[in-house]
Amino acid sequence: MAKSVDQNTLTAYHEAGHAVVAISVGRSVSKVSIIPKKSKLGVCKMQKGRAKATQDALEADLLILLAGMAAESRMSGVYNLQGAGQDLRDCERLAMSRAGNARQAGKLIKRALDKVQNLLSSDHHWAAVKAVAKDLLEKEEISGRAAVHHFEQAKN
């Protein structure tokens, strides 16, 4: 069932989801913002390269792309397919590069979405998402270092 949550809060959770999952899979986040620009309501900007090696870079990319929609849906109760449109198009392109056909790509995306929902349902990850979102709602833009700080603090 859909809950009534304002767009700014949903955007903050969306971008926080991207940031927390990126950090958890070893990506370096440079900034997270909910300041609208062009057609985007927010952004989670990654630094080039990786903070640590990942076993499967394509899977990590899928998890990060799907994390925004998954985090937002935990707040609203529904998937915002339109709001996550670019993320989903990027997922489809990545999945097709590995799977080779639409059916297999769909299965790959479904598995990645299940995995990211499971990740975000852990107390640590969800506490980190909430802390990053709260900071975004107060400041509109935070550094990657601040996002990592929230991620580390949520472990305690």
C-alpha cells in the first residue's frame, strides 16, 4: 500500500540508497545531492575507480542502480518506475551485455533487486540510509566522506 511521503523525502531516500549500497560494495562516493538539475531530482556521484576490488563489478553496478528505487519504495510502499527510469534503462543495458537476451536479462535484474532489497532490510544498511537521507534533507548536498561517516556510524 502506498504511503503519502513528500517528493523531497523520497528523493533523499532514493539518493541515500544509491550511496549506501555503493559504499557497501566498495565504490567511492564523491557527493550526494537532492538539488534538482536538468531532468534529475538528485544525484549520487561516484569517483572513478573502486575503493576496494569487487568480485563482480557488473553485479555491483546493478545493485547500486537498483538501490535508489528500492530505498524509495521502502518509504512509499511502491516502486516509482518513472522516477527510476534512467536507472532502470541503465540496468537493462548492463544486464543485456551479460545475459544476451531479454528473458535472461530480466532474471538477472530480478535477482539483483532481490539482493538489494535484502541488503537494505538489514538494520545497519537501513540505519545508514536513514542517516544519509536525514542529512540530505537538512543540507541538500553532502560529501562522500559524510556518507561514509553515516555508514560507519550505523554499524554501532
